[in-house]
Amino acid sequence: MHAAGRFKRSRIPPEELTAKLCAGDTVALSRAITLVESTHPEHQADAQAIIEGCLPHANRSVRIGITGVPGAGKSTFIEAFGKYLTGLGKKVAVLAVDPSSTLSKGSILGDKTRMEELVRDPDAFIRPSPSGASPGGVARKTRETIILCEACGFDSIIVETVGVGQGEIAVHGMVDFFLLLKIAGAGDELQGIKRGIVEMADAIVINKADGENIRAARKARNEFSRALHLFPPKENGWVPRVLMASAVEKNGIPEIWELIQDYVTVNTENGHFAGKRTAQNRYWLIQTIEERLKARFYEDGQIKKLLEEAFSDLEHNKTTPFKAADRLLRNWKRNS
């Protein structure tokens, strides 16, 4: 049977699903996220109703973005960090963003099998990266998933970015604190970490600082500490720190959480915490408008026809890209 048909038969009214979700029902949470991820019009209508019902119960978490290339130990670190937080009585949700791949759906699918302890933890919730044909679509669904997780009572949201590049920008635009995982003994070129990503970081953690790696980790910590002083100061006045950790030996995890708490306290007091979330909401409003306008433009039947004509005219040097674009936009505006 068609997936939409199965969903329709067992459909739960949005208000009922919202009530269960807000009462802490993770089965209802999973179902609501599936609705958010669906492109079916009926599912989207239900999802929007659920999101609106959850909004009064959202925005009560610390949103932490974690990035680092494969080999940096993200999965092991996130599990150790998540278990530490649940040990403190926190409720932890782990989400993933992977705008670079619509096939793998994000490495967290594999991470769920690796995070064996965290998966079994009743105070933890792990969700694979939502699929989507565009980076904006993936990011939008993740942002809405954050709202649902917060309404379900999760007070610590970890958003893992799978790739290095687009994902970092997307995640940075939806979290409060951005953590960059590094490993000692590999240059930036080898790790694929660009300067811009280091600039976005609120803290850098040299992971795998154990055994014979400790000396190299200390050296890397000192080098990155010096490098951070060369970057312009952040708007909120926060000075990023470089810490060491061993996810395997569980060393350094409490210090990282303490640093995040200090960040939240300082930025709440100076008004930057709320200001940053407001700026992020404004950014995603503009992004959403642009995405929907773009989608409507290219889905227009007349535009599709005129676009093919424009390609032909360009090929035969009968017009310029700018003149063709102007014609297409004027036609669309006239018929919209």
C-alpha cells in the first residue's frame, strides 16, 4: 500500500498528537517529526498545526552544534557528552544535518548503531538527518524538529553536522553554541576544516587526548589558542577557548559542559542569547520566503516553456543571460 494511504488510515488528529508530544511521549514526537519531513500536502498541513501548537512550549533548551570531519570522533564524543548530560538529569535530543547528501541521509543513521548506550537511555532521543533535495529544506526541517523536541521536554539539543562546508553554516544558524572537534597530528588541510569554520566556533575541543596522543593534543591546544587570538572579536564579546577531551576515557567532558553553561549565563545577562535567536528567526524567515518564491517560479508551466526558449536564444547568441532573466521575471510577475 502507498505510504500516504497507510498514514491516512492511522491518522491521529494534530491536536491529539500535540497533546501527547507535549506530555513527553517520544512515539508521538517521532510521528510528528515524520509529518514534518513528509512532502505530502495533508501531512504538511498537520505538521504545521502541530508546530504551532508546540511553539508555546518551545525555546526552553540549550542548542549545541557539533562539527568535525570523519575521524574526529564525533559519534563517540556525542555519546559520552550525551550520557554525561543525562547523568545530570538532562533530557538530550541528538539531530543531524547533512545538506551535502540526499542519499545517505546523514551519517547519524550509522551513528545510531554506534551510540549503543545513548540509544538505550530513556532520557535521550536520536533522530537521523531528514532527507531533502535542497540544503534549505534539510535545515528547515531540522529547525522545526528542534521546536518539537523542546516541546517534548528535551532541554539539551545536540545538532550534529555531518559534512564540512554547507552543513556548518546551516547548523551555526540554528544553535546557541557551536563546538568544533579537532584531533591532534593533522593539519587543517588534512582535516578539511576551513578558516571560516574556525571563526564560527565558540569553542574548539581537541578530541582523542589520551594515551600517546596527550603530548600532541597539548601542542594542538596551544597552537589553536594562539590562532584564535588572531581572529576579530565576536559581537557578543565571547572569547572562544580550546579544551582537550577524551571521549573514550570520559575526560574533559565536565569542563566542556561548564564552559557551555558559562557561555549561556554570560550571553543571557548581556542580551545576546535572546538577540541571536531573534536574528536567526529573521534569517530563516527570509530564507524560507526566498526558497518558496524560487520553487514557485520554477514550477510555473509558462516559465518552464520560456526558460527552454531562453536557453535556445542564448545558445544562438540572440540574447544575454541578463536580458533573458529580466524577461522571465517580468512575465512571471505579470501572471502571478
